[in-house]
Amino acid sequence: MGLQISISDSIVQALRLPEQRIEQELRRELAIALYTQDILAFGKARELAEMDKYEFGQLLARRGVVRHYSCKAGFRIAPELLVEILMQ
């Protein structure tokens, strides 16, 4: 099952993007927003953005979004804590 979102013509026309890049950019923006709000995990967000792991990671870095990681129990782990844990 897929989902389609309808965006009015006036909004589409107001976007400052070439027509051929609109869908791609909206997918990326939605993926970043949902990942940042912890609504989508990294893998699903990058899938939504239609990017590979490296590309999506780079996009997040350019936007200043810190990647978060989860342990098997579902708890989020800050990257600096993850490094500390791995160094032990």
C-alpha cells in the first residue's frame, strides 16, 4: 500500500525548484524531518529519500543533523556514548 499526498498547484508553482527536481527534493525534506523527529529510522528515511546509506548520511551531516543509534532494547544512544562503549 502506498500513500499519495496532494499538493495544490499554487504551492507547487511557488516552489523555487526546477519541475524535474520537485518530487526528489520533497522526498528528501520529508525524510530528514521524519528522521530528525525520530518518526522514521535511518534505513527507512534513506529509503524514502531514495538515497544510499552514504548519501543520506552526508545529507544529514550537511544539514547539521546528528545521527542517532539504537540498541537492541530500543533505546537511543548518542554517537559520543556509542564511541565510548565501543572503545571499552
